Amino acid sequence: MLLAARGARVVVNDIGMRPGPDGAPVSSAELTVREIRALGGEAVADTSSVATREGGQAIAERALSAYGRIDILVNNAGNISLTSFNKLDLADAAPIFDVHVWGAFNVTQPCYQQMVRQQYGRIVFTTSGVALFGNGGIAPYAAAKGGVFGLLQVLKLEGARHGIRVNAVAPMASTQLTEDVEMPQYHQVSEDMVVPELVAPVVGYFASRECPWSGETWSAGSGSVARIFIGRTPGFFKHPIDQGALTVEDVAGHVDRIRSEADYTTPESWPAEWALLVDLLTDRK
């Protein structure tokens, strides 16, 4: 809704249903399109499933047939289930990965390919603090959202030379998804403090031409916006030639140094991290 209000022409994808004005079930995508058009915006509905390659391709083709280009992709499809890892039926994890991980691949690739042709694009993924910080009873969802975080780290590098910027939002908001699994944390404050509308401005910023960042993950919700990042501590180093091979005792004896967060770095890529080690290996003064 926010993107449409700011002039974006929107393809609304949703396979769900909601009660219409007369109470009869209507496509959620169609109802959202009606709301956008009622406010003077431009939108079309799509009900393809992101869980299949065909569905992802259909979504991209819907955007191209309606508007001729794809400037923004917001990956926000989701499903969830709660159970402890000990009791988890692994077959039940498959639909979670199909939507969150494969869904991200299925929709992003055809849209990304169009953005490469355009030499411009903005991609916004949805990850989760559950994947980045943990939460009990939600292993498939956390692992799937972790997969999205990993995909982001690659696309930020590959997309840079094509004018494509890729970022992620980790929402903290009450939605139909969270209501389905009864997350009590959101009941600690009033409902109007945890609405998705308080996350949308971050998505809008990441989707804008003015956003200079790529590879960022920002937590957003209830008026808060904060960067989440992975850091690398200076740790412990023992030169394998000059000082001998690393031992278990070396590791055990330097745990405090390994874990100390003082002077951490945030390498922009794995090659950048490897370069830090090469510097240590070749500095043999």
C-alpha cells in the first residue's frame, strides 16, 4: 500500500483468501488491488504460488505484461509452524522451505534477470530476528529465513555492477502469520504499536532510488529501525609455519580472546575475510 501511495505500479501477489464486502471469500490479492485503486493507485492482482519455478516466472511475466519493466521486488511471502526440534516431523519442514527459500529463488531470479537487462533494480528480502538471534520451537522457519540472509550476501555482490541493490528487513510486527502461531510477545503492548504499517517505511526506503546501501539487514517494528550485522573478532592467531600447528589446547587457552568483541570488523564478503588471514600469514616480521 505504501509503495502504491508513492506512485509505484504494483503487482500484488497472494494465494490467500479473505472475506469480501458481502462476507464471501475473495482473493486477498484482489481485495488489496481494490484498496489501492480506491486510493487512486495502480495495481494488478496475481495468485501464482512462489513455491514453484512456474509461479515465480508467472509473477515476473505479470509485471512485465502490465507495466513493461520491474524496478522493485519485495519478497514477503511466508508460512510458519511451531514445534520443538525433538518432535518435528521433517516432512512438515518442506513447505516452509518451499515458500521462504525456494520462493525467494523462484521469484527473484526472473525479476533479477530483468533488472540486469535494465541495469537497475531494488530487491527487498524479508528475513527474521528468529533466524538471526534464535527462538525456541521454530526451527524450519528460522533455518529458512537464515537461507534468505545467505542469498542476500551473494546478490549484494553480484548485483552491484548492474545497478541492483539488495537489502533485507527483519520485521517485528503482528500479522496473520504471527497470529496463526499465537506469539505472546506481541500482546505485551497495544495492537496499534505492532502493526505492519510501522515496518513499511523501511521497505519503502530500501525500494527507493535514493537508497545507497546494499547487503544491509535492518530490524524494523514499533517505531524502531536498527541495523543487524555479522562481525568478526580479531580472535587468536598462531602462524602454522613459524609457531606450529594449532592445537585443541591453543583453542581452549584463548577462548576469552577468541570471543572478545573489542575491535571487531565487518568484512564485506568472504574474500575480504580471507584477505585478513592472508595479511596475518604473510606478515612475518
